[in-house]
Amino acid sequence: MRSGLIKGVGGIGAALIVLMSSPVHAQNRGPAVELPVRIFDLTGQRDDQRRVALDTAATVMATAGVRVIWTLCSPAVTSAPDCDRPLRDTERVVRLMQTSPPWSRQEGAPMGDSVVDGKSQSGVLATVYGDRVDWMASRAAISPAVLLGRAIAHELGHLLLGGSHASAGIMRRSWSANDLRCDRPGDWQFTREQVFRRGHERD
């Protein structure tokens, strides 16, 4: 999963992450930082599948001391009134698209991308592709909803960290089918050195 580095995103709520070394459980963190996220779901998935995905993403984010506050915006459901309001400085947006641009069907292919400002190394908008998630989940024989949630958490990590990847944990570059089948807890966590710090970047 890689992140597109695009300059020119200003006036956003920034969060910094110190790079990782070892996994840590959420209960070892201090008080959680709240992160409002709008989900624009264009996949047509069922409500129960979406709930599994968002719960999975929230669990991963909690390992970094972040409590996600979801606002669901979807043509298939009654969207929240906040969906039509301007974004708050600290708010992020994740689009769930059913079909992705052309891609090579091979393990390690990115399941999403993020728009990241090269100067602040943070961003507002990420996209996760349902067809890529479904393909990889099928190869690994795992729940596509769980994998979707992990992909969402990974892309949110890029919005907070920037375009770089790590050698371990949720922010590693590629996930093999074997990684997904083995389901090692440390693979789906942020780590002890990844500390989210709220601040504000201005032009």
C-alpha cells in the first residue's frame, strides 16, 4: 500500500507519528486522541459488512491511542447531516470505491492510496478500493470486511504520518496472503514509538 505524494494541501489538522519498532497494545497508551473521519462508501456493501470494517479499523487505530469518530456518508443509507458541511481542521475523509484504476493483480499491490502534502507530510483524503480488497481476501481466504478495515487504518496512518512505510506493523508496505492467513497480532497494530500528536498546520 503506497501513498501518492501530492503537494498543496494546506490548513489541515496535522498529526505526527514517530517511526515504529515494536507493537504496543492500546491499554498501554495515554488518553485517546479523537479523530473525526467521514466515510464516503460507494461500494454498495451491506451494513453489517461495513460495520465489521469500521470496527476493525477503529481497533487498529486504538493501538496508536486514537479514537475514531465515524460519520457515514453513503448513497445507500441516510447520510448524516455533517456530510454536507465543510470539513473541520482535524477531520479526515476516506472514500470506499468498488472499482479501482487498472492494476496488476499480484500480492503486495496497494489496496488504497492517500493524498499527502509533501511539506507537512499529512493529508485529508484517502481512498480504498473494494475490488482489490476482495481479490486479496479471496487469495488469503479471509474476511474481506476485516481486510477492508485494516486497509482503512493503513491509509489513515498515511494521512497522519505521510507517505513513508515501516518494516513492521500496520504501516508496512505490502501484505502477503501468508501474512493475512497467519494473522499475527503485531502485524495489525501501530507500535510503541508511533505517537500521534495533535496540532495544526497553516499556510
